[in-house]
Amino acid sequence: MATARATLPQPLHRELHITVGDWRLDFISGGRFVIDGGIMFGVVPRRLWEMLVMPDEQNRIPCTCNCLLARNGRRTILIDTGYGTKHAPLDRKFYNLEAEDRLAIELARVGVAPDEIDTVVLSHLHWDHAGGTTRRDGQRRLMPAFPRARHVVGRLEWQDAHSGADELAGSYPLEHIDPLTQAAQLDLVDDGHNIAPGIHLHLTGGHTRGHLAVTIESRDVQVMYLADLCPSASHLRRLWSLAYDVYPLETRREKPRWLGRAADGRWIVVWSHDPRYAASRITRDPRGEFAIAESWTAP
């Protein structure tokens, strides 16, 4: 396996939003956390991945939940929701989860109330992407966190979350998502679904069978949210993938295809878990890999 090389992207944009056609896209934090580095890099030897991100004494590395808010004056769309506020004290300590409702704080920062969001798009249903879809009220009842929103989920992802398969049960805490069904706020979609003009969903598989990517396009600027197909700028190498990937060989096929499209078309790639960079433009590396050209700082 080739040696990893850390690169410093130039320039580093400090803005926490970008404009794509008539859409304003804000980078929104759904909470920071720590996780075992081996989980985030799978079979990649530690001596390689620690050249890009240094673990602590417990082998943990910093991560964040970078969500995306899209507004055009008519629609308000949230892409992924972070981990939310419902986790048990032991889980909060294990992952060093933030005590505050980070997603609500971030939405308030950009002047958006939860009931102003009309659509929530979930790339997949793991705890760190779908945990913020529901909350507990004053009587500890589970409620949708975005009471007016339709929640868009891949059909295959929903099927796997409710399959009852022992090997998947731990990946899909149903408390995050079942209240959406009870409140009739759920839309199950397939590959190629159109959320709004210029915003499309694409089935990638790999990380999960029903994992979705989101593209936001205009004539001049294009953005792709790859979620856990390529969760950070440290995962640019073609064969690097997460230990959590259910179909790692599919990730190894799909990730280079999407990154190649981004590099050749100067797309902006949003990183779902990079604590340093919310998004980057990338280029092709002479060795057949990819490298960062410029980045936007993470919230």
C-alpha cells in the first residue's frame, strides 16, 4: 500500500456558506465527537493514516457531523442531521458527544427555526447522520425534531433498517426514525430522485446497501455531498474505506468514480466527518490518486 501524504490545501476559505445558482448552502455542524481510528480507516495500517490525522492515547481521532442546509427563498432543505440529543450517558462519554443540541444552535446561527425546514434528506440511517431527526419532549416522548418537514430516505436503506437482520440491528437505532412513520412524515425514494430543481439523489451503495449521495448543480457551481462514501479529506485514497462499510468492494468502485467526476468538473465535495474542512475542490494526483486543491473550513 502506497505511503500517505498530508497536503495543506491552498487557499482555505473561511466562509461557512457557498452559493449554487439561487441556492445558498450553509455548512451546519451536527456535533463533534471522537471515534476509534481503526473504525474510520478499516484495514489501512495505523502508520499510514496517522500521517494525516493523529490519534489520542486511546487511538481515537476527532470527527464532526458536517450537515448541509440549502435555501432559495422558497424551500429550506436540511441534508443529514448529526447525532442528536437522545444518547445515553455512557454513549455520550464513550464518543465524547457535545452536551448541547449542536444542530439547533447551528440552525439558529443562520436564522433558521426547526419548523421552517420543509425537507430533511438522509443519506443513510446510521446514528451519526439520522440521530438528529427526532428528540424527546418534556415528557420523554419521541417526537420529530422538524415538525413540518418531509423526511426523504432511500427505499433500500429503510428496508435494511427494518429487516430484523441480526448483523444490521446495531447499525439502525429505530428510535431515531420510527417516529417519522408514525407522524406520516416519511418519503421513500429510489436512485435519481429529484428533491428540487438542481438537487438530486444518487444511489451509491458501498457504506450501506441504500447509501445516497446528493448533488446540487447550477451552470457555474456544482456540489456533491458524498456522506460516508468518502467521509473526509483524509479518505481521498482510492482504496481507503471505513471498517463500517457493509460492501467495501462497492465503495472501492464507486468512490473513485465520484471523486473523478468532482476532479474533472471542479465540483465542490462536502466532507461529512472532516473536523477541519467542510468541503474541498480536488484534483487528480499524478500517481492515479486525488489531492485537495482548495477547502472551506468546517463549522
